[in-house]
Amino acid sequence: MQRVLYAGVIIAVILQVMTGLAIWKPVQLAWLAGLLGGYPIARGIHLAIMFGIVAFVLVHVALVVIHPRTLKSMIVTVPAEIEQSR
């Protein structure tokens, strides 16, 4: 499940860049905007993906607040199990 979600985030970021380019330069990249369903649809997709990425980040920040020792183990590369036994 976790791998599927992280793969989904990577796909979401790629799609976010594509929709961002389509709404940034809709005339020069008309083929990309057309591929995404036109300017208004690309804009809606871009907004929806942005909300999803923000929710993903907020959940991760909340998890770090709930379990702060995991952040230290990620930064210092000390497993949390070893840290707890000290």
C-alpha cells in the first residue's frame, strides 16, 4: 500500500508539472493543453493535484509531530529501535 501511494505521488508530481506547463503557456503548448482536455480542465486537474500534494505533506508533518523520534532517526540515520534502547 505504501509503495503504491508513493508511486502515486511521483505520478502526481509529473502530472502537476505537465498541467502547470499547459496553463502557463497555453498558446505555445496547445497540444499539451489539448491532451489534458483544454485549458479549463488542465487548470482543474492542476488545482486538484495541488490539494492532494498539500494533504500528503500535512499528513507527513502530523506524523512527525505525533512520533518525533522518527524524524531524528531519519536525519541522523540511527534506527529508532536502537535509539529507544539507549
